[in-house]
Amino acid sequence: MKKLSLIPVLLVGALLIYAAEDFPEWGSPSAPASASPLSSHFISNTGVDTEVPNMVTAVLADYRGFDTMFETVVVFIAGMAVLAILKNSSGPNSKKKIFHIETEPDIIVTNTVRLLIPVIQIFAFYVLAHGHVSPGGGFQGGVVMGASFIMIALSWDLDTALARFPVERCTVVAGLGIILYGGIGLLSMFLGGEFLDYAELANIFPVSREMARYHAMLGVEIGVGLTVTAIMFSLYANLSTEGRLKGGL
Amino acid sequence: MFEDGSIINELFIERLNYLIYVVLLLIGLHAMIAKNNLIKKLIGMSIFQTAIILFYVSVGVKEGATIPIYLPEHDPHGSHASHSDGNETEQSNHGPVVLDAELVKGYSNPLPHVLMLTAIVVGVATLGLALALCLRIYQGYGTIEEDEILAKIEGQEMGTKPSVVVKSVDSSKPATSQSAKPASKPKGSSSPSPKRSKASPRTKAKATSPTTKAKTSGAKPVSPKRKAAASKSTTTGSKKSPAKPKTAASKSTTKAKPKPRAKPKAKPTARAKATSTAKKATASKPKPKTPKK
Amino acid sequence: MGLELFNTLILLLLVVAALIALRVKDLLTASVVFAVYSFLMCLLWAEMGAVDVAFTEATVGAGISTVVMIATIFNLKRKSSD
């Protein structure tokens, strides 16, 4: 029965290959995606409108900021859904738990990690804040930060990491990130512009309209980073212990 | 399509990349359909997603173009431009300028990058959620192979009310995998079909609960007996299992109503703790558990 | 021409890694090979000029996705039937 599944798969493949010959050559500047007026507008006008050198961050956080806000909400909902699925779940078939029991955290690993974690976290802040000028931004910085907490959980045990960042605080921080994002948007709406029209923030802060967009983008990226950090860590904590937050990897 | 050989030449040499993207897409799609293991299906889903993202990003590639970050001479802040060039200083003094079409061609297209950034993050969120569902399925059915799960679902649907109770009574030996299945089967089936599981075990529960109430005189003398029976007969040697009935027993003493029903459930799994502490547990949840002892 | 060769080589390695990740019977090996696949994707995108996408895939795909999958497999059976 499963062998029959090869037939539709190969049919789809044949259709795609038939369509592939209509594609433009790889890398030609006259490709439809590159020749569209929208992308040339973004490339030429990002510097003038927002003074942010990284076009991808500018498009992500300013021109398409609505998209990014709902993407953050999607990440938040995924974290909450994992919490809802795994909370109060029945215990595992505990045959396996014989093995993971009380091994001491290794001394080399813990001391190396103790030296590395501050550097990693500062790097995460750097990636977040420097996302305007170099590749980076809110997501990447948030994920690196969340990974540093997972590293604490892996080299000591999960209880040590949860003592620093309990799961209840994770959900609060995640919600704060979204409130920050939506709050900046609402603030611009109250000041007379549209939702997420950052230029209106120049009315209360003593900066020019372009620099208002620059700084609001940083605020928005911080919101995204907070949410992503909290959700990545709570995802790991829930999945490795099946919701019970005891034991784990 | 194959009128002359140049088509094959075009396809395989100039557009080889697209062919390989198609191959990756097909690998991912076939894995999602045909693999038996749920985790392999998820790996196939991720391969599919990343192959699509690869396709999109490669559509926006411009040959010889640089990354979509302004070069220092076009930098909007204008302070990093070199001072010695005659032409450039005008731009650097005026600050950000609108780039003309020639310069635009020198930068990669940022739009597919933005869309695919969102796609990657949504993909990882979906993967996390799917893995949580796999964990729940494993707790409910004891396996993550698709054919075994389907066989168990069909066995559930074929054997309706009596066989559920018969199976649970038979599985008095608490090999944990077996005890996981009947114990969780009412639990698993209680969510999709509450009526079916509520109706059947309750009749049996009413017959057996007076007997259990007669047997259980007090909280403390019974629970060590249950604990001894449970710990003797479990196949798990984990250190946590004796702890769980203790906490379950201690927690069950503090509660009034579920107390007589919670005691026969002093089994080594955490289910006892979960059901005795779950305040939201409806009355149907303790009741299907009482036939199993 | 060197760039085309590089692209083609990485693409072929991608196909090989995808096939291996789906064929091994041990789920832990499959996760690790899947991390290799993610890393090769990241390399490919960095070469194509999509640096933001490459950064995100490196952290998310080869980092978080692998760790989360291994944490789940820890609670499941490690051996798969196919």
C-alpha cells in the first residue's frame, strides 16, 4: 500500500520538472522576483526612509512589521500549545528512567560552560542590537539566548536551569515581548499615525522621523527576542520531561 | 518536451539546481507519506520545508550581486565613506540618497529573504508542537509506529464497551506497558468520545467500588499494602516509583472525595498522582480506573 | 565556474544527507544527520548571499531543532522499524 505512494510523488516530480524549464536562468538579474518594482523600491529607498543599512531587517521590522508581529504570536502560541498538551500528562513508561538517574555533573563540562555562558549571552545581545547593521536581528539573538539556557540545562541538570528561569516566568516574558511589539504599534496609532507607523514616534521623542523608525525597530526587535528566548527554553523544558519538569536530559 | 536534445541540455546543465530542488521536495514528500515511524515523518516534513525555502531563496539570487546590506559608500549615515574620492564625498556629505537603478542591480533582492525568515521560524514552532503531539501519542498508545497505532485504534473501535473492561480486568499484572494501555485507553478515548467511556466503566465501577470501599478501611494501612504489592510487581526498578505512590497516598489523604477512589490507583506510575491531583478531572476519570487493580 | 561547482557539490551532499537521515533505523543518528543537512543548507544560503537566512537556519535548524528532537527521542523508543 505504501508503495503506491510513489506514483503520485513521481507525478508531482514530473510536473515540477516540466515547469522547471520555464524558469529563468539561475542568477539572472531579469528574473521576475528581482525585476519587480517592489524589491527595487526596497533596495533604493531603505536608506532614505529609515537610515538602516541592513535592508532585510528594515523590511522585516518596518515595511512588513505586521507580518513579523503575527509570526511572533505564532511562536508564542506554539509554546503555549506545547504547555497545554503536555501538562498533567500521564507519566512515561518508566522503564527507561533507570539510566538517566543521578550522574554527577561533570567537572570539566560545568567549568567550561561556566566560562562560556556569559560570552554567549553577550553575543546574543550583540546580535540583537547590531541587527541593523549586520546580519542578525531579533530572532537570531533570541534563539542564541534561549540556547544558552538550554546549555545550562544540559551541563548541569534541568533543575538548575529552572531555578534561573522558571517556566512561569517564561510565559510572562513571552507575553511581555508581544505586548512590547503591539505596544509600540499602538503608541504610534495614538499619536496620530497608523498602526506600526513608527515615524509618528518622532512627536514625543526628540529625534528625526527617520531615526524614530530606526529606534522603534530596535524596540520591536527586543520584543521579538524576548518572546523567542522564553519560548525556546520552555519548549525544551517541556519536551525533555514530558511536561512534568523533573528529570529530563 | 523532448523534441530536440537542447531541451535536455537546458534542463540538466543550466537548470541543474532546480532539478535537485525538485528531488529534495520529492524526498520530503515521500517520507511524509510512506514512512512508518512518526519521527521520520517529521524529519520528512522538515526536509520538505527547507527545500521549499531553498527554492525561494535561490529564485532571488542575482549573479555578481553582494549581500543586501549597504556598502560603506552607500551607507545612509554617510560617515563611513572615504574622503579622498572626489565623487563619493558628495554622497557622503548629503547623507542618505535614493539609489539609482544601476546601483540597485548590485544588491541581492531582500524580499525573499524576509519571507523565508518568517518561514523558518514558523517551521521550528510547528516542529516543536508536532513533537509534543508525538509524545502524547506515545503515552497513549505505547508506540510511535503508524501501523501499530492504527491496529490499536481499530481494536478499540471493534471491541466496544465490554471488551474495554474485560481487557482492563485481565491486565491485573502490572507490566507497565500493558498497564499504560488500558489505563490510558479510557483516558485517551475519554477525550474524543466521553460518552462511550463514561457509560461503560461506570456501571462496572459502581459494582466494584463498594467492594473496594469495603476492603479499604483507612488511608494509611491500605496504601502501604498497595504500595508493597505495587512495588513488588512492577517491572520498573526506577527509584522514583516508590516515591510516587507515597506522594499519591499522602495527597489522597488530604482530599475528601476522591480519597477512596484514589487509593486503589496507588500504582507506580505517575498517573495516580496526576489523577488525584487533577482538580479538573471529571468524575469519569477516576471511575474508569477503579476496575483496574 | 568554481562557484557553480561548489553549489552543485553542496546540493549533491544535501540529497545524500536527506536520504541517509530517512534510511537509518536509529532515531538519534537520524537527528544528527538532519543537523548536518541543516548546516549544509546554511552554507548554501550563505554562498548565495542570503546571510540573514543562513544565520537563522544555523541557529534554529542546526541548533534548536536538533536539540528539541533529541530531547523528544530521549522519551521515546530510539529504534524505528523503518
